[in-house]
Amino acid sequence: MLFKIIWCEVEEQHQKAFYSAQSKWGELIKAPGFVMQRGGWNLLNPRQAVILAIWGTKAAYDEFMRSTHDQLISNNRQIDTYTSISVCLYSANVNNMFVSQAEASHQFYVYKCTESGTLLDATIPGGLLLQPYDPDASMSFVGWKPLDGVPDGMQWEAGFTTITDWNVSRVEP
């Protein structure tokens, strides 16, 4: 599966407009291969929106980016609401149970691996280790509960409570 984490810096005066634009991504549900998307305001930085999307395959995601993405952006004018955006794509082997748990979750936590070459236990309860497509990017860990004690080689990068209006799923939790 492909995981996409999006980070948007949003000035306070534009947060309502960003919120409204993000609420219009429901069209994703029609995209072949789309699984789910969740987002909210970062608990560590309230001017930062964090969005987590899951796609069945990179090919499905690439087709969406070629065929539909730019039209959605144009229609919701979200590009006018943030000052910067950062996107990272990851791959991970997951099963349907993980996806069901993620769909049912109302909170997500993102940890960045801070030491290159750090090998982490991919079976940390309550989440999943993500391998970036970009070889220069760091691995990340996404979970739906905070870790009890952050393992060596990781730092807490974001946490968010999902905003219902931003949730998009093939099957609502």
C-alpha cells in the first residue's frame, strides 16, 4: 500500500478557508485504488494541518495524480489557503485489519526516524513503520495512539485528532 503524509502550514486567518477546502475532498472516494484519508491540526503546531492518505497501490495513486488531482485542487481553491506544503510518499505492507483499525481511529501520531540506518521493530503495537519512496527521506512511524516512551532513534513529529469533515473512506468508520 502507498501512504501519503501531507503537511500544510496555514496562517491563522486562512484556517477556516483551509478547513472548508479540505472538506471538499470527498471526490477521492470515486478514485480507483483509494482507501482512506484522515486529517487534522497538528497538536505540536496548531498552524500546521496534517493529512494521511492510504492508497491500494502506487499505480492507482499515480493515475489519480495524472487524471484527477489538479482538477480537485482547482475546484476547491485550497492552494490559496496555505503558505507551504510538504508531501512524502511511503510504502508499507499492511493487512485489512490494519486498515480497519486506521479507519476507526480518531487520533493519529507520526514519528520520524531521526537516525539514518536505524532498524526499528516493525511490529510496534498500535501502528506501522513506513518506508519512504525517496531514498533520501527518513522512515516514519504512524500510529493511532501515542507510544509509551519514544524508542531511541525516533522523535514525535505530529499528532492530530481527526476532523470528521476531513474524513474520506470507502466505508465510513
